[in-house]
Amino acid sequence: MTVRPPRSLSPFHSGALSALEYELLSERADALGRHGLKVEKAIAALQALERNETTPELRERLLDDAADAVWAFFIQREICGLRDSRDAVRRYGIPSQVMARLGIVRRK
């Protein structure tokens, strides 16, 4: 009869690495959720603005804010391995005006 030591005592066991990987995946998912909430808020603010009469400057600022939030969200999705953004565009109802502004660097 042979006796093997527990896997947790094996030098090839990556229990600590697995815990680290779990924490990293958890943080990625949490960051993706936070970015998703920012997108929801930005789109809601833009939709609320469109229901009311307002200045063109405010509309432009909200479009820019929404585009920045969506851009950061798409980057976070790619970090998580989600390459196709079409589902997110449908799910969040991202307007085409916002999509047209993605990645544009504005002067401040």
C-alpha cells in the first residue's frame, strides 16, 4: 500500500495561486458591475434630458459623459474576455449618438 501526502502539501499544488486568481476574477467582475452602473446612470441622465427642453451645451456634455462611461465599460468588458459589445449595446440601450462618440479625445 502506498501513501500519498495531501494535495495541499504538494509543491505543485497552487492553492495560494488559485486564491489569488479567484480574487482577481472577483475584482474584475466587481469592476465590470461598477462600470455597468455608470453606463446606466449616464444613459438615464441622457434620456431624462431628451424628455425636457434644455440647452445644447448640456446635451453635448451629457453625450460626452455617456460616451466616456460606455468606452470605459467596453474596455473593462474586454479585460474580462468579453469581446463582442453588441449584446451590451442592446441590453443597456446605448443610443447611436453615444456610440458615434466612443474613443474621441476632447480638449478640456
